Amino acid sequence: MRYNISSATAILERTPRILDVWLRGLPAPWLHGNEGPKTFSPFDVVGHLIDGELADWIPRLTILLEQGESRPFDPFDRFAHWERNQGRSLESLLEEFTQLRAESLRQLHSRGITEADLDRRGTHPALGSVTLRNLLATWVVHDLNHLRQISRAMAVQYSAEVGPWSAYLKILQNGG
């Protein structure tokens, strides 16, 4: 499927609601369990998504549209949330993410991005030349990737409990 702002927004606007319904009120072991050292728990994912709203998607869109390839995007710290969110509640993260995503989508739509704009280029600090289409499509897939990551982080909490059924549960297998 070719990138389209309208169909992409249909995913992006739902992510905060999905996370809220899925995670709000769950016991701490579900929210803070992960797949091992240096992996994200559901709590971490929400914090990471907030960081993306603050420092990735719209800031990079702005650099690309205003400066093209002449200025690389600022590097993105994928782990900034670990320190920034210590002592916070999941509920406060969910509320912040909901507000930030709504503002990001408002800014996206206010730009009046054209098909020609989607082919404009910017410079990623590690990947090199990318298009606005690449950036915006990645935003959608990034959300979907982290929804999958939450599901897996939660599922592995019962990996020992499912016993022999683990052979049938792809989510518990490497790369699941």
C-alpha cells in the first residue's frame, strides 16, 4: 500500500486509545515486565512513544520541509524515557501521550502536505537520505511495531506457565 496521510492518520490517531484501553489499570507486573535486560516493558513503550512525539516525528518533518538535506535530523535517544519517567505513573504517561499525539496530528494536518512534499528529502543522521514519505510511513509502522512489542513483553510473562502449549504460541518463540 502506498503511503497516504488519511489512511496513516487512521492508525496514528488510534494508538493512544488502544494503549489506554489495553494498559490502564493493569497490575504492575503486566506493565513493568519485559523480555530481559535492555528491552522495553509496556510502561517503557509508552514513555518511548512520548519521546517520539517530542523529538522525532514532527521535529524531523519540520527540518525536512524547511531545510531539506542541508541539515541532518537531530539524533534521537531511544532510551531517554528510562530516566525521564522514573517515579511517574502509567496513567500520567498515557495522558501525556494522548495530548502530544493529538498535537502532532494537528501540526501534520496544518502543513497541507502535498504529494510532491512527500517526495522531498531530508538527511537521517545514520541512514542518510530519506523522503518525507519514508519518515511518515515509519511513524505508522513504529506505532504498530511497539504495539506488537507490548504484546510480546506481556506474553512472555506467562511463557513458563503455558507449558507444552508454547510450541503453538508463536509470540513466545524467538522472533515471535
